[in-house]
Amino acid sequence: MNTPEFYRRRQKAIVFLGLMLFALILFFIQIWLFVMTLENMLAGRTAMAVPGAIASLALFATNLWMLRGVQRLMKIN
């Protein structure tokens, strides 16, 4: 028979996996945003640089927030 601790660990693993997959998606969006901004800069269109930087910082902040969540998740027994 499975103990409550088993179910708690299983739930933590699922939450951890979900957060990591979401972080991976955000990472790929950030890379895509960087490539699009760089292509525009090389083409001489600099209007996208500031909005691209702001969006990239927002994605970075979201990833840091999720990292703190994972760290809290792993500390709690």
C-alpha cells in the first residue's frame, strides 16, 4: 500500500516537470525573439530593439520566478 509521502513526492515530480517544460518553452520563445530582433537590426530596422529587450527581460523574470518556485518546492518536505 502506498503511503501519503509517496503521493506527495509523485505530485512534486509532476509539478516540477510541468515547470521545467514551461521554462523550456519560454526559453525557446526568448531565443526566437533574440533572432528576430537581431535580423531586424542587421537589416537596418532598429525599431524592434527596445520592445524586444523589454519582452526578453519579462521572460527572464518569469523564468527566475519559476526557479524560486522550484527551489521552494524542493525545500518543503
